[in-house]
Amino acid sequence: MRNALSLVPKAAQEIVGATIRTVFAQPDAQSAREQWRRVSEGFRHRFGRLSELMEEAEEDVLAYATFPQEHWQKIWSNNPLERLNKEVKRSTNVVGIFPNEAAVIRLVGSVLSEQHDEWQVCKRYFSAGSLAKLDRREEQMAEQPQLVAS
């Protein structure tokens, strides 16, 4: 969103942001993709560079839509990853200078392990049921015959 808003004048940023956010309110992946393309096309005449950016970023931005809908709100934001990076940075700043690479790996590994344990205990991000649903979906995709162009 930051990259998109940097391509439009300040006066238009609020309406552009609100328009782009309509994509994330769509009920399914197909609707989200269609809305993304409509929004991109709508910006083409007034904000050409924004429209180009949206076309290039479509696959990355809408990657969350390939997962079950229960996961969407948890993965369309990178906030958990940013919090984890902040914790790694805080821990490494406390130590300051590391004697060798192995010491850095041990510290960062322990922070990652601690975070993994926390996520497992609180089930804040993905429940076992929703992950099982994802596994079943992957199995169904694997069973479908692949189309081969001749």
C-alpha cells in the first residue's frame, strides 16, 4: 500500500487507499482478482504508474487468496513477521558484538524457536482444523489431472 500511495498526489491518497482496500473485502479469490483488475483499470487514465504497479504486483498481493478463507485475515498482513524481525533486532542489539557467526545463529535460532513455541501454544494464527482443511485442498489439487498444451 505504501508503494502504491507513493505514486499518487497526497490529496488523492485517501481515496486511492480506500479503493484498493475494497479488494480485501471480497468474499472469494475470484472476486478479489476481478476487483483488483477493475481497480487497476480504473486508475489507468489518472494514475498510469499506479496501474502498472498494480498489474505487476497482482500475483504477490493476492497470494493470500489461494489459502482457505479462514486464513486470509491472518496472512494478508506482514505484521507478525515485522514483530518477529523487531524481536530479533532487539535481542541482537542487547548483545551488541558477537564473537563469531555461530553465536549469532544460536541467538537468532533461540528467538525463532521461542516464537514458534508461542505460536503453537496460543494457536493465534492457524488452528489445527484450518490447517487440515488446507492439507485436504492440496491433496485435491494434486489429484486433478494436469492439462498439457500440445
